[in-house]
Amino acid sequence: MGDTKGFRNNCKKVILNMNETIDKEIRNENLNLASKEVKRKVSKKNFAEAIKEFISPYHVSTNKYELESASADLTSLPSYHYKFKKNYLASIIVRPADTESLSLLMKKCWELSFPMTIRAAGTSCFSSATPSKGGVIIDMRRINKIINIDPERMTVRVGAGISWLNLIERLSDYGLAPKAYPTSFKTSCVGGFIATPGKAGIGVPKYGTMIDSILSLILVRPDGKIENITKDSKGEISLEDIAGTYGIYGVISEVELSLTSLQTSLEIVGYGFSSLEKAINYYKALMREVPNKPFFLSISERSFEKYSHVNFPEQDWLVWAVYYDNPDNASRSVSEAERLASNLNGVSVDRSYLKEKWRDISDAEVAIGRTSRNLIFQEYWISNDRLLLFYEYYLRRSSKYKFPIATYTISGQQGWSRVKVFGLSDIARTAEFFTVKAFLHDLSKQTFKQGDSLYTIGIVNTFYLLKYRSEFVNQRKELKNKLDPKDLLNSYRIVKARMKYWRISLLFTLAKFLYKIFNLRFK
Amino acid sequence: MSEGKEKKDIRDVITSGPPVAGLISPSRENLIEPKTKEKEEKFDYERCTHCGYCRHVCKVYNTSWCETDYAGGRNRIIKALDRKDIKFDKEEIIPSIYRCMLCGNCKVVCPVGINTLEVFQNLRKAVVKKGAMPEKLSILRDSILCNNNPYMEQHVDRFNWCEENEYGKEAYERAKKELAAIDEAIAAGDLEARKPKPHKVGYFIGCTSSYRNKELVNATSDVLGKLGIEFVLFPEERCCGSVLFRTGLEDEAMDLVKQNYKMIRESGVSEVVFSCSGCFSTFTLEYTKFAGGKLGFDLYHLTQYVLKTVKEKNLKIRYPKRTKDDPLLITYHDPCHLGRYCGVYEEPRELINMIEGVKLFEMKHNRDMSWCCGAGGGVKALYGDVAGEIGRDRIAETRTCMVIIREDRLKEALETNAEVLVSSCVFCKNNLFQVANEDNSPIKVMDISQLLNECEFYK
């Protein structure tokens, strides 16, 4: 018996010594490659067990199918594209239920130097919500409670993982509605729209951008510290730092939003134009000259309508606006919109077509996927003053290619618009796929050259910022280094790029060259 | 939660788009057909753009928050398996494949028109062929193949309920006589010349009503009898195969299809009535496909048949326990198999609205955007009775999903202030009845056959 006890004690000592050794190794920042491997294995095991103390085991998953699915986003690209990024696949998914467990989780990640990727609906594309260094995916969808609706103050406090549609449905019971939300509201979440630009969408032309609606929010910093940030916060981080910076400074956990009331009248006007210039002039005039700003405003190319609809307006450009207001204001706006259209020879578009477009506003851009197996697109953030310049360049470039191309624009904050350009190809046709990307790359270069920018940056587009907006990047980098020196949270967004500009340019030049050769040969 | 102003009905707001867009299925009339339809619908997943719009309507995802539980996430897995980006693992893949009610709401909202039901049923079929199958599925399969029902009951007991039901007993005896006549006619070599002439209407009962929910079969027989319909049963009736089709065992189901189809054709009926939405949808979809598009007899769900008869005979319906001024407040739950699978939304409503002394209130999510009760897709059959396992494994997690989903549906029914939740599917009725019972809910759950049986039909 004595011998057995002694043996057990010896074993315990050995295990304790091992643990101490491992802990020391983990703490040692100058680990060699071999000990890094040890650290990864041991940490991962301990990590999963440790977090189960404060997060339900249901919501800590290492199921490989779930990891595969959660590590991708809407831009469904073939695997070679993902492998271009460093370690695109997460090793664990965790779904915390509240700010406290989120904070504990992030503290644990910070302690173990685990890369963290924040994810909710993953709809903003360009790898905005996918891992770039493996590690942990923190899925925010369970932090989705409506904490408080105050009908008198017209405010709501919600968990950032709530989907816009759930929020909209719930608020409607009180006669209330959010002021601004994305066209992807059927699936996207509140926190995501703040962290990605949130500068264009439904309600934005009338009520301002997402940031204008935020009264306060709770941010969990990369080290797990919880911070309440308001419009007047004078601390290290401001609301402006958080909006549109893809979660590099912390995770938005709760948000307090100012609301508007549900309106009683909805009017839609739409006009077709054969001249691009007139269409853009009309689009700008609707924002500038009509007394009440539209709730939604868009301009689309004929091909955009054609690739998804059986019957569609004949003119090359469609400009349409939604007025959601009280009956007097709405009808005044419509009269004014009609007057402006007649001055520019706009051709009135059938109301039933516009009604259907509004009803399917979320689906419109996806519906053109009916013509291809993939949606390959880029989003540009263009000043209205330079919209014509951009579109002229777009028309010149697009005439060189045979694959279907389409574009539409939605109005953002005052004076700016989000232009979305699609190249409807099939990723199975690799050469064509890269040519589409090359075409979009040319438009990106033009965008920066004319003084504009891209709308969604994510991981994929960060190299453009480094190339063309170094001052902006350096400002952001300073705060990032302060809050997250190890670059653990949402790495490779805004301040650091995985891809090199020259490499991409070379690849796309080659793609265009090959496309040209093959096209000539086929002719 | 601050409760300030009086609640407004979202439908009072005059708009066809946001904010009510999420409650209304997208418009499809003017959308072009997907160009990539050159392949069968089971390959539709290739067209998935992963927009995630199916995510919002997926009740399973909104309970489990697991990325593989909604259509887009699952499509991503199929693509990854296709591309060999990920290896097939028959243990790990099961929850991703089987934790789906096959409710079809994702199909309704899919902007690119993917037939998700076809894709996922085919996926289950492929996965079963590779040897991945939930443990209980093999038991279900064996029971159906041995006993012609999934409940491990004796086939000979299928019509025991007839003993206590006058109309059922008569229908069974009529059918028995017909069978004898058929045998004689076949022996004589002329099936057409048989006497007595075949009856026009047959009632296909289904396994659940035969063995578990006899109140439904009794109510249906009584309603048909009260309407003066001389119907027959099918004494050789077997499981329709619905469970097998939904769970990936299509090959095993085909024998049942052949036998049931032959049985109905030989009986000579021209109209077959179903009280079970699962059987109805299986006949409408799979049997019709098997018969090359033409079954040779018409299919009716009970609600359709009663409506048709009432109109033909110019009858009125009254719920005698209540009056027009003090009506029974009812909300109607659309079963996935009747609604999204077969497009029957209006007939049950028209029928309920015809009943004097009853008033219908709609739930927020209705018709093609109706929430699933949580029992479909074999989920209840495969995971429903894993009681006490909550918190331990993913099977238990699936059960938790199911419980939450049915609770949500009941909550929505309660919001209408209805006294009774009526459905027209035995599985919906059972699942919702169970949760109402467990929660001591003030709302009563019943099948539409039971409601109709409490009504009077008069000129």
C-alpha cells in the first residue's frame, strides 16, 4: 500500500512539475518553434476546459464542420483563396451569452495570446468576420437580448448580436423603428453594422449614418476590460474610433440606439434615364433639393435590373427613391421629385415594379446570383461630386469584357454613395474569375486616384489602404498598438495587410493579359 | 422592459417593404429563373451565395446558433466536402445533417431559388449510404420494414380503432368486401367487371393516427360520415414512407410506395382523403413523382375535402358551443407539410372562417412564413425522447432546440389571445399539445378534424 501511495505522490509531483514547466513556457515570449507547438496544444486543451466554467459546453465547439462553416463568409471563394490568408481556419468557436462571459473569455484569450475573431452574421464580406490567424471565433449571436425599450425617450438598448430584423419586428410592436439599418437587415446584426462602415443603407439619407443613432455602447477591449463609451466619452477610445474599424479595438457588446417612430405613409418614385449624366443629376437633386430627404435612394444600371428580372425598365439608368413619412410630407416630396424628373426628361417607371423592388430590397443584390454561381463584387465609397467620373471610367472598362457586369448605388451619408459593382462569373472558371477580380481592381485604383475610397475593407481590401491611405492607417495603428500590441483581435484589418499590393497588381495584370490572349484566340 | 405606449400592429403601417419585409416572403413573380438549372435540383447547393437570409427564418439556428444548422452553412459544408477541403467524418457530420426540421422556410426566402428540401434530403441519402446514421434511425427503419409502421406495433392492429367507431367500422367492412371482390375479379381476369362497383372516396389514415392518435382518425371518420360520404379504408395500408424519405432512406421507402400505390389503384377509388399532412405531402410529392406525374386518383387533405363537400352540398357549419357574438377564438398553425410542401394555405382558413361561432386570428408568422412546430424532418422521431440528457451531448442539444422551437410557436399563438390553436397535422398537434400541457398553457391545442367534429353541418 505504502509503495502505491508513494508512486501516486511521485506521479502527482511529476504532473505538477510538468504543468509548471508548461506554464513557464507559455509565459515565455521568446519561445522557439518547438515550444510554440507545445504551447498551442496544451493551451488549446486547457482553454476549452477553462472557458466551459463560464460558457455552456453547448457553445464551445471544435466540430470540424462548424469550424469550416464559421471560418468563411458570404464571399464564397474556392479554398485556394482562403489558403492565401494565414491560417484561415479557427480551432475553436465560442458563443458567449453576455458581456461578462465575453469579457472573461477575452481575458483568457489575452492571457494565452490566442488570436480572436469576432463574428455575428458574417454578411459584410471581404473576410471582415473570418479568422486570419486561426485561434478563437467569438460568435456574438447569443448576445442578442433586447435589454430595454423606452418608448418615451424613443431609445432601445440591445445586445450587439441581435439581428436587425428581430429588432425591427420587436420595435414595431411599440410603433418604433431603428433610424438606419443595412439592406442586409434580414440577417445582419447591429454590432456588425457599426463595426463595418454603417455609412449607407435604409434610412441613412433621412436620419444619418449608424454612428448618428448610437447613444452609447459597451466595448470589451482586447484585454477583456469592459468600457462604456458614449458620444461625449473623453477616454482613450471614442465612438468614432469604433465605427467602421472592423473590431480591431474591441468587441461591441451592447448598444443604446436612438429610434424613430413608424411612419404612416410610404411613397416610391422611380424614373428611367438614357443619359448617365441626367440620372446622376437627378439622384443628386433628390438629396439636395427635395424638402424631405428620402428614406432610401438608389441608382442602378439597366444590366442590374436585367440580370434578375423578367420585365424591367428599358432605360439605361434607373433612379428611385422611397419616402417614408407622414402623408403630407411624403406627397410633397413626391410632387417635387416628379417636377425634378420632368425637367430632366426622366421616364416614369411602373409603380408595381418599384413596389416589388422595395419589398425585396434585401434580396435584390443577391437575386442577380440567379444568373451565376457566385457573387463577385467590390464596393466603392464615392463622393456624389465624383460619381459621374467614376461611372464613366466604369463604362469604359466594362466594355472590354464579355462576362456580365452590373452595378447599383445606394445613397449614404450626405454627399456620399456606396457603389457596388458585380462581375457575374463562375469561380470554377479560374481564368475568368481572376479577370473579374482584375476588373474590380482597376476600378479600385481609379477610386483612390480620384480621391475616394472603398466601402468595405475587411481583410481582403486592407492592402489598398496601406498603399493609398498611409496617413489614415498610421493614425489607426497608433491606437491599435496601444490597445492590442500583440495584434490578437481581428488581425489584418485596417492597419496591417496579409497581401502585398504589388503582388496583387502583378497577378491581375497577368490575368488580364491571359484573358485578352484567350479571347483573341477564341475569336 | 419599459412598457409604455399601446402596442401597434405592424400590418397597420402602410408599407410593402421594410419594416414588414421580414414577415412577408419575397416576391418571385418578376424574377428570372435561375440560369444554372441545367443540373438536377439536388445540386442546387452549388448556387448558394451564402447571403444568410435563410439564417433568420431557421428556427434551429436561432436556438442553437450553430453555423452548420442553417441552409447556407450546411451548403458550405457540402461544397467543402465536394472540393475535398474537409474530410468526411461519419460521427461529426450527423448533427449537421440531421438537426434540421426540413420545414422548408429557407426555400421560401432563398433569393437564388435553391430547393433546399431537395438538397438536404439528398444529402441525408448520400450520408446514409456512407454509413452515417443516427442510432435510432436504424430502429425506425427496421420497424417500418418489419411492421409497416415506425412504432414497432403489429401490422394487424392498424385498424383496431374501427371497433369503436361506427363510420370507421362500416368503411372497413366496405373495404374488406371490395378486397374480396377484387380477388374474385382478378381470378376471373377482369378487374373492371367486379361487383360491387368501387367506392369513390378512400381515406388513407397513416401510422400515427392509427396507433398513437386515434382521436384524429375517429374525428375524421365521424366528419366524413356526418357529411354523408361513403368512404372506404385501405385494409392493406402500410406506412406511406414519409419518415424514410425525410431521413435519407429513400431506397427503403420505394417498396412501400409501390405497395401503397398498387393498393389504391386496385381499390378503384378516384379520391383519396388524408388527415395526416405528412402522408398527404408524401403522396403529393414522392408518389406523384413515382407515378410519372399522374397518379390516377386525386389527393385531398381533409380540410380541402370538407371545404369542397360543404360547397358542393351548399352546407353551413356551426360551432354549437359558442355563438356569433361570443365566438371561440382560434389561431391556425400552418403545418410545413401541408403549407410549404403542398401550398395548401387558404382552404383551412376558408373552412374555419365558414364556421359560425368561431373567429380566426392570425399569428405574426403565418402561411409560407409560418414557424415550424419543431417536430419535422425526423427530428422528433430521432431525438425527441432523449429526456434527461440535457447538457451532455449534441443529441440532447438537438432535443433542447426542438423544445424551444415549439415553445416559441406556442408563445406566438398566445400573443393572438386565441383560446384554441388549431393545426391540421398530427405531428404539429402532438408537439404543440405536449408543450401546452407541460407549461399549463391557457391555450388548447387541437387538430382541425377535432374542431370540425365538434361542429354541426346543416343546410
